[in-house]
Amino acid sequence: MTTVHRPAIRRLLIVLSAVTAAAALLTAPASAEPNPVNKCNSGTGFALCFSLDRLDDGNINVHLGIDVHMSRADAQAIIDGPGEEFSAKIIGQDPAFDNSLVSVPVTWSSAWDGGLSAEFDRVATWSQLNEDDGYFDGYIDELFGRIVLRDPRNGQTRTFNSALITGYY
């Protein structure tokens, strides 16, 4: 008959509890801290903001907003031209390859005295924004927004990148 000592059972239970807790933490989406996260940057002739806000259901509200300096007439001509003037994506930054994660549709654009403004919104799942999920690329996600403005008058495009947001998505 084999006798099992209580200290051995206790150690086994502690190890099993730790393994179970670690597995639960790795399979559930981690929350981003702080919430919401809003980063803005600017450059020659533009200002761009990018925000991520975790919702109660675990999804993330994604928002991009941009102001591009130009005349009101040029801004209106771009809006009135054929096709979409803007496109936007959220991109995961990695050392070797930046991967496009989700498109963000334009929800509003307007010409004004200071130029052309637009906003982009969508709800994304945590798994759509989880671009670093393992051993080779780490666990902390590095995300930025990319907005492309197309001028239908001449086909030229301008690309704008937001500031980087890091967190667990």
C-alpha cells in the first residue's frame, strides 16, 4: 500500500492551482491600461488623433480623426470628386513587418476654412487588435492608425500615421 503524505498533496494542489490560474489569464483578453487611450500627433500641415476605448462587452471602440491644412476650395474639390477621398486602417507595428489589422470606415468628413477634416469609427474585437500573441513577437501590442488621403483631381495620395498605442489587446 502506498502512503501519500499531506505535504506532497498540498504542493501538488498549489502547482495545479498556479497552472490553472496562468492558463485562465493567457486565454482571456487582457485589459488595456488606462482606458480609454488617446494619442495625438501632428506634422507639416496635419493633426491626427487615434483612440482605443474598451467597451463593457470586451470589444474596443476604435476612433481616428484628422485635420489636413489646405484651402476650403481644395478641400471641397476633394470631397466632391469621384470615389472615396479617405481610407483608414489600424496597423500592428513589428520590427520586420507591419501588418494591417482592420479597416476603419470614414464616418464624417468636412471642408472648412482651415482645410479638410474627417473622422473614422468602428468597433473591433480584442482578437482583431491582438497582433502580438506569442513567443516570437512578444505579448504587448503596438498599434497605430494609417490614413490615406486621395486627391481625385490628380490621383496623388498623402499618407498620415498616428502616434503609437501600446497595450494588451
